Amino acid sequence: MKKSRQGNREAAGEGGLGVWLIGARGGLATTLVAGVELILRNKTSRCGLVTETPAFAPLKLRPLGRLVFGGHEVRKGSLFESAMEIHRDNGTIPYEGLLEIREALDAADTRIREGTVMNCGDAIRNLAGKKIRAKHRSLAEIVKAITADLEEFRRSTGVDRVVVVNLASTEPPLNLEPAHKTPTGLQRLIKNDVRAAMRASGLYAWAAIRLGMPFLNFTPSNACLTPGHVKLAMKKGVPVMGNDGKTGETLVKSALAPMFKYRNFRVLTWQGYNILGDRDGQILSDPRNRRSKIKSKDGLLSHILGYPLNTHVSIEYAPSLSDLKTAWDFVHFQGFLDYKMSLQFTWQGCDAILAAPIVLDMVRLADHAQRRGEAGLMTQLACFFKSPLGVDEHDLHFQFHHLMAYLDT
Ligand SMILES: NC(=O)c1ccc[n+]([C@@H]2O[C@H](COP(=O)([O-])OP(=O)(O)OC[C@H]3O[C@@H](n4cnc5c(N)ncnc54)[C@H](O)[C@@H]3O)[C@@H](O)[C@H]2O)c1
């Protein structure tokens, strides 16, 4: 029998799950779309996907072949070009595979729409094409355009649900005011065009939640899912979760720090030095954008250990590393007789390879949560986030058990 050029992809439409990626041609989004296409053609295993482990089988989550991708982007180019760039710089997407999935990438490209860089700061603005930078629209007009894109995606693909994921560049932090605490406050900010109080990510989330689409914030951008957004999600019956995917150094920290606690060792100092290249690194080299990331990476140790300690997190841009992020952590701790000892580790992880599968996991679990009629924060997904909203527990082991317990409910 002749093998379909679509691999094992089943027809979209009924039974299809739309996945709308904000930052659709970024390193992570491209790796994710390419990864699914390669898996469907049996070119690679499902390694890294938590939802492919036996514990999740009874949930009957949406098969990967039912996912249909689209999204917003602000840079010019194509998904295929992004995938070629990734192949050239990191070698994670194999060249032969790339040629085989080109048609599928091109098809997904036709579903990518122009996004907004409203109040995202200069580092992100400078990524965008001239046309996008020159555009002046009110907040209400931007929301209307995002809404129209999402509706058109749902209608034209015939999918029965759309999950929206923020994979866009990290924005500078936003000072949250009382207006961000309620849906009516947010609505007022949008209606009165208070541009300084909103950022692009918050407008995407607002539009998605109002349309009843589950929303995941994989970035540390705090303007995205404000308390007002979460309350709107509760009201509209929409599952949401954030912030900032836990994939590298912070994942290791959240697994290791509990060990010191279990043995009553006192951690005195935990210093983490991160170097990374690629576009994410470039954006994070702007001190304003970096502040969002450092805040998200630094908070969990004192939470896990239960006392304040000397910590430091630095993130430096080293272009030649591309997506191969390197972290060196030094942990100084004391034990019996107050004797001081140390642990050091070096982590070299490819960011997109670590992140793409857990984004897919969360998309499938968000779809499942909405099918079960759940709304508001999906705290069961805490183990996937550096700063899980609504969760004080940062110990990876407890977070994972929470997810396992959820599967039994
Ligand atoms: N391991 C990981 O990869 C990891 C872990 C945690 C968080 N994150 C976060 O995920 C995000 C994506 O990471 P990446 O490595 O793919 O970065 P990237 O720079 O390769 O991709 C980001 C994409 O978003 C686009 N973009 C920026 N602002 C936009 C906007 N307002 N609307 C639409 N598109 C916009 C950019 O043009 C770019 O294509 C970053 O915020 C990063 O901090 C990644």
C-alpha cells in the first residue's frame, strides 16, 4: 500500500484538536510542530512525552495525529526556514526528515497569522517586521483581530476544540494594579485603551479565554495570565495554567533541593550561572526582559527549603551556544557538626528538545481538563512550571505525585 505523504496523520475536522501557538515560528514552536510530524512518520520515538507513559493510557488523550497547528507570529519567514535554521545551528531536526515533512510545515504555515508586539519592549519590537511595528491599533481593535484569527482557525479546520499556548519571547515584567485583579478591571483597561497597563501576551490570553479556549503560558511574562484573566477563565469554564515551563536548571533544582531538606542539611548558598545562545538568549540579554526570567528561576529554593538562603541566578548571552543552554550550579551546604560541603553540577540541555514534549503533554491535558468540565487553574500541571500559578509546592516529587493523583480522580 502506498504510504500517505501525511504520515499517520488522520484527517482534521471532527475529533481534531487545534493547537494555536503564539510565537509560531520560534525555536520551540518549530521543534514542536516538526517533532510531531516526524513522530507520525515513525522517524523518531516518543521519548520525552510524559503523556505517552502507561499511567496516562486510561485517559485516552487526543492522538498526536489529531493535532492541527496554527498560530501568531511577528517575524517574517516560514516554518520551513525556521526548521532549517534549527537544523543548521543545533542539528536537532535531521535534514532528511526535514525534507519529508516540508509539505506539512508549509501547510501549518498557511495557518500562521500576524501577531502584535503591543507594549512588549524594544527587544521584542525589534524582532517584528516593519509593517507590524508601524501598525497603530487600539487595544480593543487588537483583541478583535486576535479573536477573528482564532475563530477563523477553529472554523476553517473544523477542529472541535482549540488550545492556545504562549511560546512568544519573554516580555519585561508588568506592574500589576488593582485593575488586573478582575475581568471588569481588565475589560475597562482594554475599552479605555490604557496601553501601558497591558502587553501583547495579556491580549492574546484575554481573546482566547473569552472564546472558551484553554490557555497555557509557557513563558515567564506576568502580563499574560493576571488574576483577572484567571477569574474570567473560572467564569467561562476554561482551564488555564502558567507560568514559565520548567525544563532545565530549575527542573534539576526542584528535584535536588528536596534531598537537602529530607536529610536536614542546611543549604547556605546556591549560585546558578546560565549561558545560552539563540533568539531567546538574545531577548533575555535585555536587562528588562531578563528580570522576568530571573524572578521565575530564583523563587523556588527558599519555598522548598523553608528558610531564606543566599542565592544567585545569572543568565548571559553566548551566541555560539545556540539552543544548547549550559548551567553551572554551586551548592554550599552544611551537615552534622556544622561541617561545610559542596555539590556542583553542570547541565547542558537543548532548550527546545526539553520543552517541546511537555508543551504537547500540557496541550493534551488541557484538552482533557476541558472535556471533564474543569475550569480555572490546572494545578495538576504544576510539575511542568517554574512558577506554577496557585501552587505553593515547588518540590518536583510532590508535584509529580499530584499529577498522578489527578489521573485517578
Ligand atoms: N526550554 C525552553 O525552551 C523554555 C523553557 C521555559 C520557557 N521558555 C520560553 O518560551 C518562549 C519561547 O522560547 P524559544 O526558545 O522558542 O524562543 P524564540 O525566540 O526562538 O521564539 C519566540 C518566537 O516568538 C515570536 N514573538 C515574539 N513576540 C511575539 C508576539 N508578541 N506575538 C507573536 N509572536 C511573538 C518571535 O518572533 C519568535 O519567533 C520564551 O519566552 C522562553 O523564555 C522556553
